[in-house]
Amino acid sequence: MKAGSYILYSFIGSFVWSALWVWLGFTLGEHFETVNKWMHDFALVFIGAALLFVAWHMRERLGRVFNKLRRSPSSGS
């Protein structure tokens, strides 16, 4: 991609992204307490789901490692 095209597309994307956040802030700012409560609840659910995913992923990975160790022939005999 040419530098000029990249700069143009980057500017357009940044402008749209910034305009969206300004509009959301202006619109939702009038209802800050309600939004704050909902975002707090959402954050708790998101963090809980992320922790469950990490725990599941670690269990899967460690299970594979332990299975490999159990199946490998012992070198001591």
C-alpha cells in the first residue's frame, strides 16, 4: 500500500472512531450513573468469564503435559 493511501485511510478511520466516542460520551454523559452501573456489572461478568477461560485453558494445557509425562517411558529402569 502506498504511503498516501495509508495516511488517508488511517485518517478516515481515526476520524470515524473518534467521532463515535465523542458522540457516545455526549449522549451517554447525561446518564452517567446508569451507564456506570451497567459498565461495572459488565466488567464483573467479563472478568469472571476471562478468569474461567484462563483456568480452563491452563487445565487443558497442564492435562496434556501430564498425559505426555505419564506415557513417556521411564528412564530410571
